[in-house]
Amino acid sequence: MDKQTEIEAAVLRRLLKHLDDNKTVQNIDLMNLAGFCRNCLSKWYMAEAENQGVEVSYDEAREYVYGEPYEAWKVKHQPKATAEQLAAFDAKSQSEK
């Protein structure tokens, strides 16, 4: 592995740790502010694994990103989205069309 790849891998691990340390930051807030969330990272992980010839299911990718099965994480850390969060998400979605 070259230094660039090592650095990129370390940055991903740091991002995942940061997200894990800040579970109160909800996926909908990430989507509204940054245009991606933990589920997006999971999809990107799964897609890149496929590009590398490695089969990783969406559930496996989510478990990697969330640090536990998604459904367990969701029950523990994901409250129902507020009306304000949903309105912001809908507005962002409409503006991207």
C-alpha cells in the first residue's frame, strides 16, 4: 500500500470514528447540510468493494460504517425526524431536481 492510500484509509477511519463519537448528529442533518450521510458512506463502501472484486452486502457495509447492525444502531440512536428536518430535506431535494 502506498502512502497516499494509507493516508486515505486513515482519513476514512477517522471520519467513521468521528461519526461514531457524535451519534447525536442525525443522518437527515448530514444530508441537509452536506448532501451525504452514513448510509451514503455504506453505499460507497459497497460500490468500491464491488469495483475491487469483493462482494459486500449493503447490510455488511452498513455494519462497517455504523459499527454495529444498522437496525440496532437505529433503535438506539436515531429519533424520529422533526418536521423542520423533513421540511429542510424536502426543500433540498426539490432544489436538486
